[in-house]
Amino acid sequence: MIKKKDLDQDNIKVWEEYIKNPSDIYNKDKNNSKENDRKGRYKYDLHGYTLDDANRKVREIILSCKENNYKEILLITGKGLHSKNKKDIYVSKNFGTLKYSVPEFIKSEKDLSNFIISINEAEIKDGGAGALLIKLKNL
């Protein structure tokens, strides 16, 4: 077993400077905002969200997109292949995954469903079965 060496003062300073301005780290949100504005489509990845957290975030996204005049929302939900809910006998296999629960949540919420034209599976190039394309009404 190799013992780790303590950092010397020079390495500590380099690390602290890097933390202040990590210029070589990719900022996925920065790219998404340009893409979102360019196409009139808002894109958001819900991977890792619980059902409750995802529903809260979806509400926030829909209301914000309506306010900012987006025409479409692309929600990346995943296919539910790695969902731990499948092992829980008290949770529906379908509605325990975001892929199925998010559309049902939107349809059940009148204040949200009033803004929606359609909710469909995305095209293959946009994520296919692992993504939802939500078209918004022009109000």
C-alpha cells in the first residue's frame, strides 16, 4: 500500500487558485441555455430526481417556460431501467418511474395542463423513449 504524501504549500496554492477559476471544466448549463434560446425549446435532465422532486421541478419549468414564451420543453427522464422502485411491491412499476409519472402529474394538475398542447415521447435524436417532448400553448 502506497501512503499518500501531504501536499506542500506550492501545491496547496495551485489547488486553491484552480478552485477559484476552473476554466477547463465543462459547464453543461451554459451550453443548454444557448441551445434552449436558439430553438425555442427548453431542455432539462431529470435523472436522479425522486418522483416528488421531479414533480416540483416540472411545475417550476412549465411555469417558467410559459412566462418566457418557450414553445416546447424537452424533459430527459430516462427509461426507468435503473429504477430502484421496481423492487418495491408497494410502488407501481410504471408510475414509479419518471417516464410515466411526469405526464400523469401534468395531466392531473389543472393549472399546468391548461398550458399544454401535447406530451409525447421524444424523437430518437432527442432521447427517444428516455425523453418527453411537451408542446406549450401560445396564450
